[in-house]
Amino acid sequence: MYVLFNSGSKQYLVSKGDTIAIEKIDKLIGTTIKINNILMYYKDNICKFGNPYIKNISIVAKIINHSRNKKIKIIKFIRRKHYRRNYGHRQWFTQIKIIDILL
């Protein structure tokens, strides 16, 4: 059984028991969350698509960790003009474990 859901303007394909990193959610570690933005559902060669979301299907997930990704370096450089800029950015993410898919 696979489910495609939308979180933070990104799409994730998961099944029961998966652990994934999504964009940061402002909840405490150990909190159980319910995700209702289901775009696609697949089980036993039966596939359902939402318009835009499927009703009556949700995901129950548990928040495991909050952390930050590797640093992304942004470098701006113009030759012969003595222009150099270095920036860095570390994006926050939340690691969740899919506990159950409710139909």
C-alpha cells in the first residue's frame, strides 16, 4: 500500500513504517500528527487519485526529530569588478515515522 501526500509544497510517496524528512512542523517531538492532504492511494492494483485531495483517507505519523540539513553555499562573483559574496543556508526539517494509513 502506497500513499502520495503533499506537505510544505512538496510531495512524498510513503507506505506504513517509513521514516521520512519533511519541511519543519511546529509540534513537539513525540507528538502524533494526522495528514489529510492525500493526492494518490495505491493498494492491490487499485489506484485512486484526488481532485485535488482524496477524502476519507489520512495518514497518522509520529514526530521523531527536528534538525537542520547540510549547509548550502550561495556564491555570487563578478570577475574584474572586485565583487564577491558568500552566503550559507541550513534548512530546518522534521523527521516523521508513518504509523498507520487510515481508510
